[in-house]
Amino acid sequence: MGLFARRKPRSAKARLRAGTKAVARGDYQTAVVLLSEVLAEESSSLVARLNLGTAYYHLEQYSKAIEQFKQAIALDPNNAKAWLNSAAAHTALGHLTPAEEALDEVMSIAPDHPDAHYNMALVKLRRGQLLAAMAQLELELAARPRHHQARQLLAKIRNEYI
């Protein structure tokens, strides 16, 4: 082992902390290893489920991400972040109906949740529902006027399609 090599954290709590930090810095492979180990010991860790799902999502392993978010939702059905992340993974797979259903859940739990309307706009756009997509983007911008991606997408729809 080199001088700067890191030792693997021993306790589940330490691995959870290290796995969460790995997600934050974009080291998703390390996060998967650490968070999977945490869940092998503590299957009811909501934080580990959410972070493992996020790591899988960024690794484009969307089905595995959905499974983690599904289990997180089972642990806490009112967790808007789990529903939102599930919707994003479903959208990435082209599963628009479950994505839309998950986003409806987000909006019923937390109507002003950041990115809920933006993600719904993406689903509506993929369905070819331009006016509905625009309406969702306008709601997103009303809540978050500095959401650059929402503003760009709304301008693109107006310029190219309307």
C-alpha cells in the first residue's frame, strides 16, 4: 500500500459516509461498492439506497437505479427525492408512463420541489406534448427564475416548434 492509499472504512456508518462522499465527488464505482456493503448490513438505510441509486444513475445503469429508488420509496413513501430520481431513471429508459406517475407523486408530496416541473416538461416533450411541456417549464421558471436549462429549453421550443 502506498503512502497515500486509503484504507477501506470498517464500520457501516463510516462506509456510508465514504460512499456518500464518493457520490458527491463523482466517483460512482467506489460509491457502488461502499454503499452496497452498507446495505448488505443495513438494508433499511434510506440514505444508502438514495445514494446507491444516484451512483447507478450516473453510471447509466438505470434499471439498477430504479430498483434502489423503489426500495427507498418503500422505506419512505413521502420521500420526494426518491420519486424524482425514479422519474429521471424511468425517463432515461424511455419509460414515460412510470416517469410521469412518479413526477405526479413528487408534486403531490412537495408541489414546489426543485426540478419537478422541469422533469415533467422533459416527459411531456418526449411525448410530443409541446404546449404541456411549455406550461411545465413556465411553472418551473416561476418557482426558480434562474433555472438556466429550463429557460433554454423553453426558448428552444418557442423558436423551433411554435
